[in-house]
Amino acid sequence: MTTNRRNFIKSASALAALSLSEIDLMAATQQIKTEGKGVSPEDENYWNNVRQLFPLTKDWAYLNNGTMGPSPYPVIEATKKWMLDGDQFGNYGGWESTATKLAAFVGANEDEIALTHNVTDGINIACWGIPIKKGEEVILTTHEHVGNAFPWLCRERLDGIVVRAYTPGNTAEETLERIKALITNKTRAIATPHIPCTQGQIFPIKEICTLAREREIFSIIDGAHGPGMLSINLHDMGCDTYASCCHKWMLGPKGTGFLYVRKDFQETLQTYFVGGGSDNGKWNMASVPISTGDYAKSAHRYYGGTQALGLYKGVDAAIDFIETIGMTNIHNRIKHLGAYVQDGLLAIGDKIELITPTEDRSRCAVNGFRIKGVEYTKFYSLCAENKIRIRSVAENGLNSLRVSTHIYNNKAEIDKLLVLVKSVV
Ligand SMILES: Cc1ncc(COP(=O)(O)O)c(C=O)c1O
């Protein structure tokens, strides 16, 4: 064991939680630097070093990244530092640079990124801003999170649009066919998740966006689970909008997110929630006649006002953290653990009803399942009693369970869950 590592572990356990000295943090971060090289998803020593950088308690097996991604120390420290900086010196602003960093991370231009506070903000901006009339249709899934379902359902109630839903297929091909079957001459938007929250299936999103473009339909994507789980290139994907957050797979501060709006789509997507930064500086209440000004010539038109600098600096640190390990290495490890969960569940036998596809391109970090003859709420409570945090999925009558794993997890935690499943079948 190196001196750096010994010092780091000593201080991590001594402080138990939130604060590491800068030196320890640098040493621990240094240890996980890959400098662009590949790391095996099965190199448990390496991934254990990564785990040391998270204050996440070891008393619980946290298998619920799909709800919230616990941040590592560098993110927490950057957030604290920049919050303190603002409060100490009275500096104001500085969050716009995070849009630039996010843009590079997801394959977009900086003028296509609006900062938001969560996925819900981004979905609402897109849902209420697209031109769509009474009687025209939008396609969603039967696997929606409330954050994607409810805005569209409210627009149905208020504006008379028609919401239609497909059930994901077992393969990417089947899913595409189901979407095609729902398209009519009234379809104006496909507002699908990239990855539904219920069972984590990876949809063939590029094909969906291409299909939408070919039929002159808007592609309004709920990207809650994309960035940080998969390498994302939004220009290549070809969507019109993509709403995401930094507090799930990116492991950033809670209450941070972004909305991508394709440059050419910004004149089509109306903005309603405007203020400081979403204008072009040309309005003037004292001129005669009053000058209205115009929207900012970028996605900044979709947000305005004061933001939490500390939180967005935490997002910068989250992207740095991901890049220290490498997005491909992270994806490979996540996918490896997801397959370990899936294979482990399937090996238990026919009492397990897996609801995530086994097709390689359709699966990654999240698995949904039911246990025949066992009420999902009962098993969820049993997990909590045994200090295993998973998610129960009551939405859309799915009545199932969801396990989601990230880079801080290990196989022992997954085994703990699998042993518990075996004990009830
Ligand atoms: C698929 C999906 N969409 C939307 C949301 C809403 O996200 P947020 O809480 O960041 O608004 C979630 C949250 O879990 C989700 O899983």
C-alpha cells in the first residue's frame, strides 16, 4: 500500500464523513487517474479505489442510483468551496461556464445548453414550448416517470392535445416497430425517454430521432438516465431537445440539470419563463414606445435569474471526476455490474420475472423484475430491513422492483441482494 493511500484511508475513516484534506483528496484522485487508458471492468482493486472517494455509507448496499447518484468527495468539496467563495467575497455569476463544459460532455455546442435544476424543468420547457394544437398527438411510453408523463398529460387537459403510449418491446427493433405503428398524420412529437426509469432499457434513440425527423415529427427526449451511464453525442443522436440532470449518473450535486435545444430548433421552441440572461439586453421600459427587446441568441433564452454557483461548480467537478476515470471505463464497469445483476437474477430460476431486455444493446445498469408469488412492496420492505436500498416501481401499474448500480458498487453488495431474493422464492 502506498503512503498516499494509507494516509488517505486513515483520514477517510477518521473523518468518517464529509471532509478530506486537499492533499488526501488529490492523492486519492491521482490513484484513479487513467489518462485515457482502458481499465478492466473486473479490476476490483481499481474500482475499490474509486469507491474510497465516496462518503456513501458502507452500512447499506445502495442499489438505487436511478433515483439519485451519491456524489464523490471532489464534487462535494468543489461545491462547498465555491459556495463559500461567493459568500466570502460577494462574487456574483460565473455559472454560465458550466453550460460550456456540459456541452462538450454531451456532444453539443455551448449555445444549445440551458442550465436547469432537474430533468422536470427541461421537460416542462420543451413540453409547453413546442407548437402543437388541439387534436394533435404526442407519443410517450407506458413506462413513464411522473416527470415526463404529467407535463404532457396536463397539456392534454389544458390544450386538448392527445397523448398516446407504446409499451417498449423486448428488442430495439420491436420498440421501433411499436413507435412506427402509433404514428398517424396527426403525430407532432415523440416524447420518449432515452432510458425509462422503470427497468432501464436502452432505447434505440438515434433510430427514433431519425424516424421522427423523416416524418417531420419533433423528438423531445427525456434523458434523465443517459449522461454518465452512456457516452452521449447529441448532435449525432439528432434529437430536437434532450432534458437531463447532473444528479443521477453524472454524480453531481442534487438540483442541477440541463436542457439541450438544437440550435436550429430554438426559433421553433417558444420560451415562456424568461428573465435575466434570457434577453438580448435591448429591452427598455423608459423608451417611447417601450422597447421589448428580444430573446438571447442561444439556449440561455430558456432560463433566467440567479443560479447556485456552488452547485454548478460541483457539476464541473463531476465532469472532471468522470473524465479522470474515463467515460468508456465507467460505462464498461456499469454495464458489467448490470449484467452481473441480470445474470444473477435469471440464475435463480423461473420465479423471477425479469422485465428488462437481455438484448445486449438494450441493457446496461438498471434491471427491473418481479418475484412470482411475492408482493413487490413486501420484498421492498424486506430489503430496507436488511439495509439494501432499491426502488419499488408502482408507476403505471407495473408493481415491480428496480436495481440500479454505479461505479461505487461492488459484487458483494449485489450478492447480498441476490441472497435475499433466493430466500423468498
Ligand atoms: C426517466 C425519468 N424522467 C424524469 C425524471 C425526473 O427527474 P428530476 O427529479 O431530476 O426532475 C426521472 C427521475 O427519476 C426519471 O427517472
